[in-house]
Amino acid sequence: MSNTPLKVAVIGMGGIGNTHAACHQEDELAELVCVCDVIKEKADEAAERFGVPAFYSLGEVLAAYPELDIVDVTTGGLENGSWHYEPVMQALDAGKHVLTEKPISNNIAEAREMVNFAAQKKRYLGCNLNHYFSGPADKARELIAEDKIGEQVYSLTKVGFNGSAVSPSIADRNSRWQLPYSHAKAFLTHPFSVMRHFSGDISHVQAFMDKPGVRRQSSDLMLSIQSIHVRFQNGCVGYLLSQRGDAHFGLGGWWSFELAGAKGTFCIENCVEKLTYWTKDKQPEVFDTGITDFGATFPLRIHAFLEDVSNGVPLEHLRASGRDALATMEYIFAAIDSYESGGQLVTPHALPAFHGDVNIIH
Ligand SMILES: NC(=O)c1ccc[n+]([C@@H]2O[C@H](COP(=O)([O-])OP(=O)(O)OC[C@H]3O[C@@H](n4cnc5c(N)ncnc54)[C@H](O)[C@@H]3O)[C@@H](O)[C@H]2O)c1
């Protein structure tokens, strides 16, 4: 591992950009060199908070720091992803490694291009798929590796936002949420990334989407409920339910994931908080982290990216890579296709192939 901290610039100083900047500043593997936002006040405010220079375009950042290692893109946009493509491509073109927020892009053609371009440039492209950077997720992977789950049978995922159909927060017409698939594209990348982390690639997708009557009556465009049935390549079947503020979640609250196998079953609740493991002859074992704040995933995920870049891992071994993020978007677009065709079974578009590295494969 290199001992010199990686020089990082954060692009897009909204709430999440500020969270990332704080993570870099507290991580010994990183040196936050500057912050950047096209809105001057946001850049200036963050610059003051972190004690680093402010910039107002990525071009200026790249010119000022030729030795920069990482561009961390925390812009948002329509469906929370339309402002990622441009800075990500510009940074890769300049030879920088890139971490971007999710969804990698709300546009599938752009997402594919970003992943291909990173591979062509031989740069790391990571995505903040932070929901599986947690103690319970590590514990779950341990259970799988120790063959304590066995052949996978089913998975159940419920995740979204608690609320009430009686008083949903109908967004204003200029909001990033006023598109039919805004919840699906902005958010389902998280549960799909968790499902794929534990069970691998998904081969079949079937979806229903809807919104409660109160949203319909107020002409809210967003389809706020997704009910998605999948099959994994390993033969396991899975179900994903997500909704954005239309109802209160029951068992498991806002975030629960259960994976059942022939030898044992685990369920993670509240993402970072708790894992329970059941097996045939024993009392359930509970692994409780005592952590309840979901924000704990950010420093863990960002540290993993810094660690992978510092260690120079093979490009294809990067954790939560652009390709992993693309996989989730392919599933989301397959779900949209299925919904638009009345619930037909859809095969997601294939992911780009791995070709291997001549320095590693002999
Ligand atoms: N991983 C998670 O848990 C999680 C949680 C919430 C949000 N997010 C993601 O984080 C991202 C940011 O969310 P947010 O709520 O902070 O968004 P935001 O809109 O509040 O902030 C984005 C900022 O980027 C700036 N910007 C846009 N284009 C730019 C460019 N080319 N160069 C420089 N600055 C630019 C905007 O001016 C804005 O200040 C979104 O993609 C969202 O999906 C992730």
C-alpha cells in the first residue's frame, strides 16, 4: 500500500458532497485538496467549513491540481443522477480515478458509456453503493463463506421511506422527483446492489409499479411503489418491495433483507444495526452492532474505495465498482420494461465482459 495519502477533490457540495468531504478529511488514506460547486455560495461555504480552496468548475480543479488522484462526484440532478455523466467522463478523460454517487446515471446509455470509458482508460470507477458497507453485511458474507447458509433458496428485500398515503410529500413541479421513474432510478440501485452482493447476478425480472390514489389525484408523476420479482443466476428467487413515503413499513422497518438457504437464514434490519441468524436446531443468534445511524455506511464505503486505490487492486476487483452500479441500473431498466409491458418477464441487458489483466493472469 502506498503511504502517501491520495489527493481528492469533491465535486458538488450539496448535503452529500459535504458528507463525502468530511469522510475524506477524517480518513488517513486521503487528503481533501479542494471542493467545487457550480453554485459559488455552496462551494465557498464548504471551502470555509473544510479549510480548503473553493472552485466553480471541474476544469479549474484539474488545471490547478495536475497531481490529483481522485475526483469524487457528488452531483445529483434529475432522478438524482443526470449530473454525474459529464464530470465523471471529464475526470476519467484527464486520467483520474473516480468515485461517483448513485445512481451511476439515470440514463442507461450514459451509464454503459461511463463504465466502458473507465475500462478503456484503465482507471478505477467506483460508485457509492454504501448499503452493504456495514458490520451486519460483513457478518452475512462470513456466514455465506463458511457455508452456513447453504444453497440459496429465496431473498426478501423491503426498503424505502416511511410515510403515509394520507399526507405524502407531493414534490413541486421543478423537483428532481417529478418524473415517473424517479424513485425507481434514484433509489432501487441500493436494494439491487445489496441483493447482488449476496446472491450474484440477476437473470430474470418482473415488475409492477404504482402510486396511491392521493398521488394520482394531485397529478404527482412519480410511481412511488415498486413490487419486483426476480430470479438469480444461482437459481435463488427474490422479491423486492420499495415505496417512497406512502405507508409505514411493518416488520423490519425501513430497511430489511432476508436471505434463506438450505442450511440457514439471516435477516439484516436497519442496514447497519442488526443481523439475526436462524438454523434448524439452534436458538436464533443475534449480532447487534449497537449502531443505528445509517450515516455510518459513508466513511466505511469511502474508506474501502481509498483502500482499493491505495492498494492498486486489479481494476476488476474494485469493491462497489461502476460495473456493479451498472448492473443495478440494468435491473431497474428491466423492471421498467416489465412494468411498461404489463408485467412481462424481462432478461436484463448483459454486463460488459471482464477480459482479465495480463499482469495478473498467467
Ligand atoms: N448513497 C447514499 O446513501 C445517498 C443518499 C442521498 C443522496 N445520494 C446521492 O448523492 C447525490 C447528491 O445528492 P444531494 O442531495 O447532495 O444533491 P444536491 O442537488 O443537493 O447537490 C448537488 C450539488 O452539485 C452541484 N453541481 C451540479 N453539477 C455540477 C458540476 N458539473 N460541477 C460542480 N457542481 C455541480 C449542484 O450545484 C449542487 O450543489 C445524488 O446523486 C444522490 O442520489 C446518495
